[in-house]
Amino acid sequence: MAEPPMAPPQPPQPPQPPVYPRPEPYTANVLRRLRRGLRSWFGLLNEWDFRVPLGRIDVLGRPLFLVSDPPLVRQLLVDQVDRFPKHPFTLWLLEPLIGRGIFSVNGAEWARQRRLLDQAFQVAQLRQVLPQMQGAIQALVQRLELAGEGSVDIEAEMTLVTADVIVRTILSRPLEAAEAADILRSFQRYQQRAGQALVLRLLQLPGALLQRYLAGHAGTIRGWIAAVIEERLAAPAGSEPPRDLLQALLEAQDPETGSNFSAQELVDQVCTLFLAGHETSASALGMACYLLAQFPEAQQRLRLEVQAALAGQERPLEFDDLRRLPYGTALFNETLRLYPPLSFFIREAAADGALGKSRCPLGALVAISPWVIQRHEQHWSDPQAFRPERFLAECATAQERAWARDAWLPFGLGPRKCPGAAFALQEALLVLAELVRRQRLLPEPGHSPDLVGRLTLRSRNGIRLRLERLSRS
Ligand code: HEM
């Protein structure tokens, strides 16, 4: 009998783009978009938004712009900050949680807070906070060792480790398991409600009523932070205070007015730093782990880079080792491109004027979305693909370098740019390096993260992975 003909060799399949909620086809029906937006802010978007430089919808007669053209974005966030301050919805949405903290206020109130905060960040430098970060990461490593091999919700683990990092950095003490459960649960509920509250506010539901809906869960977090600060302030005179971020905030003095943060402002700032400092990093690290599991070559390349940086030594990574992780840095940057933790920023037009070729009336809501800009067809080649090499100096083309400069803004731009960007990169490199040198991260069969845009980008069903312990070389 004749042998059946051999099947011709198949060309290698290009890797599938990593998961993302695909935008819906264009619809002019604003109510339908808003209904989708109640589940996730991504539901407000259409395919079309990923192709055009400027989108506009009108919600109950109020214009809402989506700006995706990099020069126009720069105009808004860098050159005309006073014309486009943070939208009052930002303060309204976050006030139950962070009061009048730096993230949501504008003008002179913001400028003074920023001077004080920048001073505190200079005191609590990156090299100095490294031991606190390492302490939290060692606790993570031990938790994962205890859990053994198998399935893990890595998003929950990343939330815990980043909350522990920020608590240790601010307060010089770990986040206890019992407090963590209470606080993180409250925060998760706040997130869920905040996403819906913003869309309901666009529909002009009464703000005070919606704020009450948010306030309960925020109270747990604020109460805990206020108590810890009180404890520090009540320390007996003459006792040596720990050199941490809280102490730096207490001692910061505004060079222009000579004022310090008041007790109330301190609670607001610490709540802000707790929120801004752990929630964003948790989102980014959860997605970075997901990508490492989906792309084993990238994972192995990072592992080899970490091993080379440590030159075979069995020790935690030190500050100077981090400079020897260019691929790790590129991988984190690409994670932030595909999955920016803060997917939207909103501003308000404080005066009538032009926005590109459109008229932008006083009071218009102007949204800038790293989620859209960083997946925009006009700004990136193959925008849905995971390719850390875009951010590696020796691999990126001149065009890719220009895009990385102009169309990559996970930390924002201009004077309101994130002051914690270097902190976040250091933390991410330490966490990812310690994970890949000990564990192999594998996809969990049948699991796909269900990504939703709320205060930050999160997965409704967690991010499940399988961990396999590596034998130590
Ligand atoms: C991957 C991690 C992070 C991301 C993606 C991120 C992103 C951002 C973005 C986009 C903004 C500006 C928002 C706007 O313009 O409306 C911002 C502001 C801010 N971030 Fe971050 N952030 C991260 C980590 C951190 C950390 C670790 C800290 C503190 C330790 C921090 C503290 C702040 C503060 C205080 C502001 C307000 C700055 C101001 O309004 O002047 N962030 N962040």
C-alpha cells in the first residue's frame, strides 16, 4: 500500500496577541456606549477611536472629547496645563478616599503640595527604600514557597506585595495579614463602585448621592491610615523617629511659604500615596506576570539576564544590579504600553478655545487615554503584539524610538507626571527578577483574564497562573 503523502511542513505560527477587550464596532448610540461603560470604561470606546486623532461624543448636551494625537496631547498636558486642569470629577470620585490629596486638586493648592511632596521624595531616595522593597518581596517569596507548586492568582499576590512595599516605605513596618485582608477588600469594592459612579455622573445623577455610595469602603482605609499617623505623632519626645516617607512628609517645609503639611493634609497625602503607589503597580505587575507566562522566550531571556547580573551569586538583587537589566526594563515598558494601569485621565476646558481643528467650549470634558494612544494604529506598528524589543535601544528602529518618546505615556506627561515612576520601575524589576529566578510561570489552561477599566485596569476573574519551582543552580 502506498504511504499517505506527508503533510507539507507548516510555517511557524506568529504568536497570538496577548488578551485585551476588543473595542466594539462604531455606534452613534451614546446611551448604548454608556451602558457598556457601566461594566468597564473600555465599553465607552469604539474601534474607530483607535484610528482617529480626536473623537467627540455629546452626553446630555455636554461635549466629551477623546484626544489621541500626540502633539495635541502634549499641548494639553504640558503647554496649557492651566487651560486644562484636572476635571472636577477626579476630585469628586476620589475625595472619599484621598480627600484633597495631590492627585486631584489644581492651581496653587496643587503647586504647594507638589513642592512638599518632591522634597519628601528626595529624602526617601530609591537607594534608601530598597531594603523595604526587598523585605516585602522576601515575604512574597516565602508565601509562594509555602503555597507550593500549582495554580495561583498572581494578581492577588501582586496586590499584596505592592501594598506591603508601600506600607513599609511610608511607615517602616510590614502590612499585617489581617489588616491587608480588610483594607484590600475595601479598596476592591471602592474600585468597582467608582467605575460605575463616574458613568452615572456623566448621566448627571446627583454627585452627593453617588459619593455617599462610595464613602463607606473608603472610611475603612482612611480610618486605618489616620490611626497609624496619630500613633507616630504621639511618639514620646526625644525618641528617634524612623527615616521613612512619613517622616519625610512630616518634616517637609515649603520653601515659598515656610508651611508644613497639616495633620489633615498628611492623612490625605498618605492615603494618596497608598492608593497611587500600590494599586497602579499591582495592576502592572499582574499583567507583566501574565505576559511572562504567555511568552516563555521572553521569560527565559529575563531569567538569563538576572542570572548574568548576579554573576551566579545567591543573594538578593542590589541597587546597582538593576542597571544591568535592560531587557527587564524594556519588558516592563512594553507591559505598560499594552496595559497602562491608569487607562484614562480627565481634564476640563477652563476656557472657550480650540482643540486642534474643533471648538472646545468652556466646561467640556477632555479625556486622554494611554490605553487608546498606546494601541493606536497610527502610532505603533503591530500595536496589539507584545514586543519588548521596541524599547531596546539596539533593536528599535528610529520610528519606534520616536513612538516610544511621543506616544508612550503610562506615567502621564508634564507637571502632573507621576513622581513615583522610578519607584515603580525599581519595584517591578525587583519583583519580576526574584520571581523568574525561582519559578517558571506557566499559563493556567482554560483561564483568560477578563480585563476591565475601573480606577485602574484590573481583571474581574483575577490572573491565574501555574508556578513550577526551578531547581537552584
Ligand atoms: C506602574 C506604576 C504607576 C503608574 C502607571 C502611575 C501612573 C500615574 C499617572 C498616569 C499619573 C498622572 C495622572 C494624570 O495626569 O491625571 C500619576 C500621578 C501620580 N502618581 Fe503615579 N503611577 C505609578 C506608580 C506610582 C507610585 C509608586 C507612586 C508613589 C510612590 C505614585 C504617586 C503618584 C502621585 C502622588 C501622583 C500625582 C502627581 C500630581 O498630580 O502632581 N505613582 N501616576
